[in-house]
Amino acid sequence: MSFFVQFLGTGSALPKENAHPSSQYIFCQNRHFLIDCGEGTQIQLRKYGIKIQKIDAIFISHLHGDHYFGLVGLLSSMHLLGRNKKINIYGPPPLDQIIRSQIEVGGARLDFQIDFHPIDDLFEGLIFEDKVLEVKTFRLKHKIPTHGFIIQEKAKPRHLISDKFKDSGLSIAFIVPFKNSQDVVDETGVIWKYLDFTTASKKSGSYAYCSDTAYSESIIDHIQNVDVLYHEATFTNHYVSRAKTTKHSTAEQAAQIAQLAKAGTLFIGHLSARYDDPKQHILEAQAFFQNVKYAEEGQIFRIC
Amino acid sequence: MSFFVQFLGTGSALPKENAHPSSQYIFCQNRHFLIDCGEGTQIQLRKYGIKIQKIDAIFISHLHGDHYFGLVGLLSSMHLLGRNKKINIYGPPPLDQIIRSQIEVGGARLDFQIDFHPIDDLFEGLIFEDKVLEVKTFRLKHKIPTHGFIIQEKAKPRHLISDKFKDSGLSIAFIVPFKNSQDVVDETGVIWKYLDFTTASKKSGSYAYCSDTAYSESIIDHIQNVDVLYHEATFTNHYVSRAKTTKHSTAEQAAQIAQLAKAGTLFIGHLSARYDDPKQHILEAQAFFQNVKYAEEGQIFRIC
């Protein structure tokens, strides 16, 4: 599995024993990301055997406590466990000072660098990119500035037909261009076609995270055709007006977004603590989008 | 049970699934206190069925995250659950701003009042008093300013011998002075002795909390004859030098303090995450103090 999500906490603002506040671990081609880091995330990471020192970057959607109160504790534990590798944190601008003041007041000095990347309230676009993936952010519709994230794998290299390439006697310098869909002209002027030596690349996957948000069609452009969409579904239809006033979504609204965005799979979570199970949410969502699942704590789901 | 402690978290700085960071719930004659509030305390409170809205006061020993990172989350949940009753928080002065800035940045407005009572770095003495108990604080010896707490029940009223009092035909106005060990002179000049109408009052209990601290005999005066002492025991003797440099205690040192203070029962906790069980700690402590127990998560212990 080269790209998966593991749900660490999919509860809402009032955590329960089996409904921890928001946090998700994303593994993508040896990149290790966290999205949101609610209270107790470090304990959840330990529970599920995820090595905290491998985490390269943490993305915080907004400054409601159930989405970031576990962050400074996690950073402190990284320090205590001997981390010296830099970490990148992406989130609302005031988060930088919150982190630094709590570390300072505790008399601690972290042995690793925090690169804080502020996401301004109105910003939408690329926030991270390397050779295999990119992360973009977009605005959600909540009580305070809140951002969603989409992680997209870049086009993968085509697959070399090794035997055929060997038999051709061509220089290994041809491999990289072939894998990157480029024909190569040799010194005699002959054109070697990548299509003759490679097969199609593996599909690239994408994952989008939308929590917390009211129903907002402006999200759709940003997550069009996403393979896996996590969208909050705090309420059932019975509380649709409460969803509106608190700027959260119903399961039906999450499903509508998934349908309009032509998502592959929809995961719902962030259910209000008033619900004991997600049955009704799933039922209501399925009226609009068949492939809906509940984001159960601990569950690993393969994206690609 | 009118006075007990329940251990919510007795782990050290690196929490594990069954070793949550520090927090203890104290019930004393219908007063509900928390001492320390590490990350995840609100989930532990729910797990053990403790009603969070009943908590009257929270005492924070120091500003290392494993002792307070659960505080703002707990306050937020109190708000979401409709609290309007004031809460008292006692702790290091910078804590006030930490709480307020995190609430403010989340766009929240709490519907209840927080009365923050700063405990200055060098302060020792009374911080809370009502008609049935008092709470005093004293300095521990740690890397940053850290305070211990002792909760002491005041002398309880004597027990009225109801039948005898009834037969005497005396006015009910005599009851309160009798219970408070006062003789009463009636209008004819006769002296009525409280000893004739009451039996001895029930014992008053006391509980002391000392975490985190290096071995420090200056604690002893403050906790003399305490019924139940919780004292951190991060290390076994094997790591005595590490205890010294990190300003923590060994189990043996905790036992020495208990012995010198003539404590009734010693609970040890805050064991380093390197230990899987407290057996060696208990063994080493028992060489100095027989009545030692491990403060297991969830355990309730009657103080009086």
C-alpha cells in the first residue's frame, strides 16, 4: 500500500472514549503526514503503532481545540524521544505563537526545528510539493477561518518492460525519459519511442479532507474527481437547522458534496456526541451517494 | 465515602495507552477538585463516569505539558455542555494568559466565569478555605516553578447523642455550640457541658500531592502526618543519577519522604515510560516505607 489514510480520531467537539477528537494519519509513498491533531492524538498514534518520529508534516484545519489541542503535547513527546529532524506545520497564523509560547513557558527547548507555514484566512492553493505529490488547501465554511486539504499524487513514471529494453541494447540513460513519456533520439538520428518500451503507469491517487464545514458548493471545484473524500457529517437531517447555525453539515449534505464532486468513496465522521452509532447518518447519505462509509477510529483505508 | 482520590492519569511525560498524563480527581464532602489536567483528562473523566460540571476547582502544579495540556479542552467541553457555574483555577501565573488566548483564538466565548488564582513562584501557604476544608500549597523542587498541594479537612463537629439531648428538654439552640465543643450557660446560670451530650467527632482526613519533584526534605514540614501522600517516583534506583539531573525522584526517595513525614499511605506514580510495571519501584520503596501502593489509573482510594 503506497497511499492510505488511518483515522485516529473522528469524534466531534465533545470527545468520548471511542470518539477521539479529529486527527488522521496519511501515508503516501513514504511521506508521513498528520491532518489535525486533537487532544490525545499522541496516545492514538502509539495505540496504532505509528512511529511519531517519521511524521514529516502536520496540517491543522482551524483553531477549534478539538482539531489542535494535541499538537504541543505531540511536539513535546517528539523532543523527549530524541527527535532532531525538522517538522513542517501548516495552519492558521496564530498557531505559531500558541506553539512557541507553550513550549517556552514549560522551560523546554526543542532539539528540532519547527518550520511553520501560515495559511492565511483567504488563501487557497498549493502549500506543499515534492516530486511525488502535492498538497493544496481550500476554504471551508465554518465559524472561524477553516481550511480543507487535498493530497494528490503526481503522475507516476511509466513501467519499463525490462526484458525488451535489455534486448534492445540501449543505454540506461534512456530509462528516465522513457518512464517520463519522452521519446529519445540517439546519436544516429533514430527516434526511440517510449511507448515501445514501457507500459502505462499506475494510477495516481488523491485524498481530500473537509472538516469542519457547513454545506458549501465552493468546495467542489477543489476536490473534483477525488478518489477518497472525508467530509464531516456532524448531524442527521433531524438537526438540519442546527447544522446551519453551528456551521456544520448533515450526512446528506456531505453526500451531496461527494456526488457533485464525483468522489470515489466518501467517509463521514465528526458525528455529534449525541449519536451512539452512525447508522442513521449512513442511511441518509446513501440516498445521494451510494459509496459512503463511516470513518471508524483505527481503520486504515487504501487510497491507491 | 466522604473523602477520596481517584487517579485519572499517573503516567509521566511520555503518555501511553494505559498511562495517561497526570490528573487526579478529589472528592471531599461534596467538593469536587481536579489536581493537574494532562492531555486527555476529559476523556478519562468520561471513562470513569465523573460529572465534569461538578468540578469546582482545578489546581495545576506546574507548566510542563503533561500536567496541563488537557485544561483548555476540558474548559471548552464544560462550555459546550452548558456550564454556567463559575470555576476556580489555581496555578502558575502564565497559565491565565495561555487559557484566555486559546479560547479567544478559537472564537469561543465561555458562558461561565473563570476565577484564576495565580500561585506565585515562591508562594507557600493557604490558597483555598471553606467551612469544611482547606487547601495549602508548597514548593517542590523541579526544573521550573512547581507546587505541591495538601487538602485537609477541618475538625468535624462532634456527634450529638440525640436521645439524651431530647430527654434533657434543652433548646435546639444548644446543638451547634455542643457540636463545636462549647459548653452553654442557660438563663438560670446552669452550665451544660458539651461532653455530656456529644461523642467525639469523626477523624478529619488529609491528602497531599507531590509531582514533579526531586528529593526534597523541605516538603516534609508541609505534609507532616498526612493520611495519604501521592509522591512521584519516576525512576528506580538504577537511574538515581538520572533522577537527579531531571529533577525527579526515585521510588526509594518517595518512600523516604513518606517515612520522614509519617504519612499513613504512600501512593507512587509518574513512572517513566521505560517501565512496564511498578514491581521494582514498589520493592525499592518498601525498604523504607511499608505501606506503599502504585497509583493505578482509575483506582479510587478512600482517604477518610
